[in-house]
Amino acid sequence: MTDAPPGIAALRARTDASLKETARTWLDKATAEAAAADGGKQQTCTTWELRFAEAGRRCGAEHADSARIVLLHAARADTATLTRLYEQGAAAERRAVLAALPHLVAGPEALPLVEDALRTNDIRLVAAAVGPYAAEHLTAHHWRHAVLKCLFTGVPVSAVAELAERARGDAELARMLGDYANERTAAGRPVPDDLHRVLALTTPPPHKAEES
């Protein structure tokens, strides 16, 4: 097994520092079980997946996401395993799967999980769905609709990874934001402050004057 990347190593260190001894011992054992799994290619639920489900009870709700991400990485969970855990899991387990995607899936094959989360009205799921994996792999069309989903559901746009980079100079996103703002105004509803923030990001940077 290869060493954990810096992001996972730092996450594990922060989690260990926050857990009580009993929970830390449990996570050590669960991680060892996950690491002994067959490269994440299980076809049925295994012991470490049961640990994944009970992480909230063992580590506390505030540390469950981190513990679950650590377990997924230790198990080297593949897309099929991630999909099964997502489909069978409660909302908290689904959030952890979404958060783990940048660490485990190099290509766009896990996008159906992101797209499913974006179809919900669970603001924590939506926030998890617009993280770094979505920033890297969502098409421009789907990414724009993900931004609008955040505005619809009240998810702060600060949750959208690489927002400034992807929004910069995006005239189509600006048009969609303008249409949404007009609809809200016509209905007598306030326009979210975040909409104005994103709209400002779509403005292309000014061209520097050519040197004479």
C-alpha cells in the first residue's frame, strides 16, 4: 500500500487530534480493516463498510465525515464501491463519499454521484457535490446549473470549488444569472447577495493597453 497523500495524511492527523482515545482506537482498527480489503473491488458489503456506516456513532457527527474519508482512502475504494456506498447510504454517508472523490477517482466516471446529489434539495449534499471533483470534471453546462442550484437552495457559493476560475469571463453564466435575477425581481422576491458576487466574477478582466 502506498503512503497517503498529504491531504489525507493531514486530515487523519487533524481527526486523530480531535478524537477521544476510544474513538481513535476504533478508527485505527477500522482503517486497518479497510487497508486489508481487496483494492476496493468488493462485490458485497465487507467489515470495513460496516465500520464506514457506524462512523457517526463511533466518532461523533462532527468527525464522521473525516473518519469516513480516511476509511475510503485506506480501502482504495473504486468507483463501483463508492457508488454502492452512496446509493445504500444515508445522507451523511453520501456526503463523505462525495468529499472523498478527489482523493480516489482521477477521471469523470463518478460524476453520476455528483449529478444525483445536485438533484436533491439537501443543502449539505449540494454543498458537498460542488467541491473540487465537480470543479475539475463537470462540463460547463452542468457546472453553471450547479452554481444556480446553490442559489436556489441557499447554499453559500463559497462552497463552489474554483468558482472564480471557472466563472471568469463566462458570458453564458452571466446571462443565466441575469435571467434568474429578473425572475426574482418580477416575482417580488429578493435577489440573493451571492448572485451579485458570482455575476461580478463573470466580468472579463480588462485588457491591458498594448505598449507602444
